[in-house]
Amino acid sequence: MQITDTIADMLTRIRNANSAKHDTVDIPASNMKKAIAQILLDEGYIKNFQVINDGKQGIIKVSLKYGSGKSPVITGLRRVSKPGLRIYTSCEDMPKVMKGLGIAIMSTSKGIMTDREARKEHVGGEVLAFIW
């Protein structure tokens, strides 16, 4: 089956595995998804991830992170810019997720980064997702 929005597919797989309290989730690999997984790791939303080469596309194995009592660290994921409606923002108008408690993942001319890094680098771009 052809998936038109691969980033939404990645976020949905993480959301579903999180709500089902799975330890890991497998996602088909791409460079964009690897960059998003690296941001999730750097921000402390996941334990770790590894890229498994299967001779074809590859698989990203994401280890999910839980707090005390198996409560998920990621409480919400939302895809913002979709293939049918792209959402772009400048550095000045960049959104704050949950008044700064969450992160916005941005696709900028300097690569995939969080909203904080984009403000620091003074670049705008496409708002891919909100995570809190």
C-alpha cells in the first residue's frame, strides 16, 4: 500500500504504540524520519532508536520512554503541515507548543530542527509536527 504522508504515518505508529504501552515500534526508514527520531531522542521523548538495514528501505526501531506507573512521556503528537495544506512560518511568528512545554518540529533551509533551535538560528520554515 502506498502511503502519501509518511511523517503522519510515523507519528501515528508512535501514538498507537504509546497508547498500547509497547516497548518498541518499527517504522520504515527515511532520512527525514531519522532526523525526527533524533530530535525526539535529544528532547527526551524516546529512550533511543536504531536503524536496521534490511536490504531494502531499512527500518527505524524506536524504543519508547515511560514515566512512573508506565505513563507515557509523549502525551500528544499532532501533524501540522499536511500534503494537502502546507503550513509555513517565519522566525518571528513561530508557534509555541503548550506555552513552551512542548516542541514544534520544523523543516528549515538548515535542516530538521525544533522551534527553539530555529529561533536561535533565526530561520523559518515548514511546521511539520507538534509534540508535547
